[in-house]
Amino acid sequence: MMKRLVSIVVLLVAAVWSLWGQRVEVGAKAPRIREVEWISDKFENPATPMPMLVEFFHSTNSDCRARIDVCNEIAKHLRHELKVVMLTREPAEQVASMLLHEYQYFYVASDERGDTFRAFGVNHVPYAVVVGASGKVVWCGNPVELTTEQLKKIIQQ
């Protein structure tokens, strides 16, 4: 009986923690990407505002690792409509070989101090935010099943 009660309490705490975990909201102005170390080419804001997918990443998370090729395909197919940025809190030298490819279409940055993670309220990964051309959050959540087709619909809203 006590074991069951402890299990229920642990599950409730985990559920509340995950709901509280991320703080950005759809419709709110998105935080900017703060002082980060660019591992790939530095992201430059295009002359015409463009939507952006920001994926928060950690190399020990299998769902995050699975998103590397997916993000590259998304960035490749939507390169004229959407910028893709993967952010990690890990040191650049630790993740560069995993995240950088010969034919890479997304940007990669290390946020070791956690400034951008804190600004977006990210406490666990995988997590992603789609920022519209207006600078407002148009989608946020777990990106594990987020596809190119879904992103097309999201950014066209």
C-alpha cells in the first residue's frame, strides 16, 4: 500500500513539473536568442523577417539525437520559409561532431550559461518553439513528431 502511494505521489509530482516546466506561450513575444557560442555559421537575421524553429537539445537524450536528421531535412525543405536553430547547454567541443554535417541546413549554438534556455523557460528536452515572422510564438511543445508538413501549416497561419 505504501509503495503504491509513493508511486502515485511521484507520478503527480512529475506531471506537475512537466506542466510548469516550460514558460513560453503561444501568442507571446518570443525571447531573443541570447549570448551563445555559434558552433555552425552564425545565425543572421534575414532582411525580411522569417519564421524560426528553435529546438532545445541535449546529446544524452535519444529523442533529441533522433531529431538531428529530421531538423536537417526540415531546414533543407523549408530553407526559404523557415530558419532552424538547435541549441544545447553542452560545450561546443562536446557536441560539434554530432551536430555538424557536411550538408547541413540548420544552425547550431551552445548556451553553456543557460541564458537562452532560461529566457524560454526550458527545463527539459526535447522542447521546441516556432517563432513567427512577427516575433511571436506560434507553436511550442515536444517536437518528437513535428514534421515538415506540420511546420508548413504552422508558419502559414
